[in-house]
Amino acid sequence: MKMRAATMTGAELRAWRKAQKYTQDTFAKELGVVRQTVVAWEASDAIPRLVVLAVAGLERPAFAGVRMSAPEQRRFRVRAKAEEAASV
């Protein structure tokens, strides 16, 4: 059975970003793109599937059943990266 790909419009992406308290700049940095890319996605009728998957990943915290705010998620990722770098 073929699974249907997740889809999202630019308007939906903008609404999600604002609900998560991301600015276009912070969202762009989180995904490793420039702000103009986020602007283009938000003006688009269809968002690339990888972006939809990234958004889903940002919604799911590292611990199952734990809900963290966007700033908490960012702090957690920064801390995890620092710990990973220190262990190398």
C-alpha cells in the first residue's frame, strides 16, 4: 500500500511558524537556509517534502510524551550539540 506524502502550503507553514514563535530568521537558521528561502516557501502553494518533514521533526521533542516550546527545543539541541562536540 502506497502512503500519501505529507503536504503543506506556504500559508500553513507561516501559521505553524508563528504558532511556534519562530521568526523567519530563527526558522531559517534552524533549517540551515537563508531568510529569503523561508519567504519563498511561505509564498508558495506547495512546500518541499523535506521541509514538511523538518517541521514535523521540530514538533517532536527528543523525549516521547514530553512537549517543549520552540525555545526549549532550541536550547536542548544546542546543549546536545555541545555535549556531542565535547565527547569527540
